[in-house]
Amino acid sequence: MVASLLQGIWFPQSRFIQALVAFVGGAIGVLGFAPFYAWPCVIVSLVILFALWGEAASAKHAALIGLAWGLGLFLFGVSWLYVAIHVYGNMPAPLAAFAIFLFCCYISAYPTLAGVVATKLGKKFTATTALVGVMPASFVGFEYLRGWVVTGFPWMSAGYSQTPGGIIPAPLAGYAPVVGMFGISWLLAITAGALTLLLTRRASLSRRMKTLLPTTIIIVWIAGFGLQAVPWSTPSGAPLSVALLQGNISQELKWREDELSNSLFNYQELALKSRAKLIVLPETAAPIFYHALPADFLTSLKLRAQNNGGDLIIGAPYSSPATSNAPAPFFNSAISMGVAPTQRYSKDHLVAFGEFIPPLFSWVYSWLSIPLSGFTQGGQQQAPMRLADHLVAINICYEDAFGSEVARPLPDAELLVNMSNMAWYGHSLAADQHAQFSQMRAMETSRWMLRATNTGVTAAVNERGEIVKSLPQFTRGVLEIEAIPRQGATLYARWRDAPVLILLGVILVGLALYGATILTPKPVVRA
């Protein structure tokens, strides 16, 4: 009776209604991420997706469900991109709305393809194997591809929902230092698959499976809580005084030449108030090339850092010397000054259509008004900076969305610093979602992540992913914090995403080969 009622809710006959249910299911998933932190909504969202996939009549049907689910997740979850390209990029409103819809269609192609793979493979096996094995592996495999293809867009990946911040503690957060964000996504997907099986096919399950599935979920979740108590790193020195500056300069004023002096004075005044040994300014806090900055401005910042017995980091575009054969490349950089020698980090993972335009899309320039959108990559092998007597690994803006790249300077780095300018996205979900990336990176590496942003979220995140202290968004101020440098390497920092990807590949390929074998007609042997 209960199973029939559930099937009546989950599996209406109309494909349009099924797509609508999938769309709503995707939208529900948005509540699982910052600033809502209602992580159970991600599991509910995946249960809806897997239940509909499980009843799909064909791969094409499953693709429709995956597309609708993805559109629900992304149209509600990343609609803030419209602010960047219309309000600040000056793209006409109808074209901007259409561009965002097309982009959401593109990133929804990944759950669409996951549905095709899950259905084609799943139909060869029992419901248990399909829902607990095939669907979770396919979903996470394509989630990883979404975070890698064409520079990647890992926004709204399921694993991010397991960061601290919600009323209900996240049970799988302890796995971050072990298997990273994608490993957590997989565990969430397996949980959703098991719950889907229990909700929709309980009557057909053996007594053993009815006990085994919930018991396994409970054990995995309890282990997740237990892993949170493991000390993956230890302090490498006394607490370090840090000042994180938030200038709150609106995007429409930031790049105007007539506002340059005000912008520089704004950050200069904030920096001169600080007595911290490490002072961090946001990404492009200086909105002109570093070599063009007034000498007295740079001198005042350097003297402040030296008088504090430490160092200061400023974000600014940086231009390399030109050659006779090519124009000078320029970089989105962080430059240090103070007691230690001057050092520079240049952003390596650039944002397509924001910091560079892919060659095939050069025509987009005519529709967008984005300053300095031709940055050059800084290179992967950039060592941590030695600042205030500690090794500090810098990442700029979007780079903290990529766990394997943030973990690259470990175990040498004792602190992580993110410098961002989220003013591009106005009053939207973007800043909180971006801060959630930093929470996950802190958990994966067992390091403090110090975030200095123009408009927010400026925050200090400890090695457990907890936001220890933050400034209100869209306010001007200095966040003073005692950060704890740490040493040691988590399992994730050592191996990064390799174990999860290898296991995913082995499972999917193994299931595909086994499925092909069991469907191959056996030869008839005649006497």
C-alpha cells in the first residue's frame, strides 16, 4: 500500500510531469548549499532524480529527466551570473538572460549524460545494483567532468553541502580530509540511491537487504562524525595576527579612472590602521597595473608591514616586460611587501569569459564590457610565499573551487589565503556559495583559509571548515584574527582526487563489461 502510494507520487505517467518533478527536485537541491546549509535537501533532490531515472523507459527518457533536474538546480543556483554579464558586463538584458539559459543548458548536459549512462548500464542489473552502484557512480563521474571540462564549473557539486554552518551537523564532513569533495558527493549519492531503493522497492527487497542498507548508511554516517575528531594536522607555531581588508568598493566604481585615488586611499587607510603581522588586501584591490601604482602608496604599505614586523599582500594586475615579437602578457596577481623579500603569485586557473575569452568565442567581446579580460596563466608550479615567518599558499577568487589545485602546495604551506572580488555578483547567493568552497578546501587540507574580499564574504575559516569570524557583506572594515599555522598532510592532500577517480572508472568500466558479458548469447552446444 505504501509502496503503491509512493510510486503514484514519484512516477506519474506523463513525461512532462516527470520532467517538472525533476526540475522541482533540482531546485530543492539549492537549499542544501550556502547560505541555507540545509544539507538534507541535497539528498532529497538526489532521491527524486534517482527515483525518476529508475523508472525511465529509455535512455532518451532518462536524459530528459537529467536535463530538467539540472536546469532546476542551476537556473536557481547560479542565476547570479546574470548580474555579472548584464549589470556590470553591459550585455543587453534579453541577450544576457538567453546567455544564462544556454549556459545552464550546457552545465545541465552533465546530469543529462549521467542519466543516459545510468539507464543504459542500470537496465542490465538488478534495481539494487542500479540504484546503489550504477547511478551514484555515473552521477559523480559526470559531476567531476563538469568541474574539469573547458576550465571547469564545479559550482553546486553535491559534496559542498557537507560543510559546517547548518542547524543540523553535516555527517559526512569528516570524509573531506580522506576522499575530498568528490568522494563526499559519491557517499551522498550512494546514500540517496539506498534511500530510493528503500522507499520505492522495499516490498521486493529481501529481508537481508532491508536490514543491510539502512545499517550501512548509519555506519557510514557515524564514521563521518568520528573522522571529524581525527587531528589531521598540528600547529606549526604560535597564533599569527592577521588583518583581512574589505574595502566595499562597488563594481561600477572600481575600474573608473576618476575613482582610482579614492579606491587606493580606501585600502591604504584600512591597512595603516592594522597592527597585524600579516595584512591581506583583496583581489585587484589596486585596479591598475602594479608598476603604475604611486610610489608613495606602495611605500606607505611597505612601511606599515615592516613596522608591524611582518608582511602585506596586495592584489593587482601585473604586466611582464614586453618583447620585440609579442605584446607584454599580464597577470591577475598577488604581490607581497614588508620584512620578507617581494614575492608574487599569479592566478593560474582563469575564468572563461571573465578573465579570458576562448578563441572560438572572440565575438563575445562585442557584447561584454569586462576590464582586463585577457589575462595570462601564472603557471602551476608556484611555490608558497614566505610571509611573517610562515609559508602561505595564495589562491585568487575562483581558484578555491578546485580542491586538487589548492592542495598542490601542501604539505609545505602552513596557511591558505584566498583573495577575491565578488562585487561582480551583487546581492546574490554567489558570495556565500564561494565562501563554502573555502570551507571545503580548509577541511580537505586541514589548514586555515583566510579570505580577503572586496565586498564579502571576508572570513577566517579554521582547519575544520568552520567560519571562525567574518565581516558582514557590503560593509567596509578590517577583520582581525589570530590564525593558527599548521603542518602535516591529510590523505586528500597526498593523493587528491586520484583514488576516487580510479575507483569510479573501475566500477563503471567493470559494470559495462560485465553487463555486456551477461547479455551475450551463449553458444548452443549440440551432442
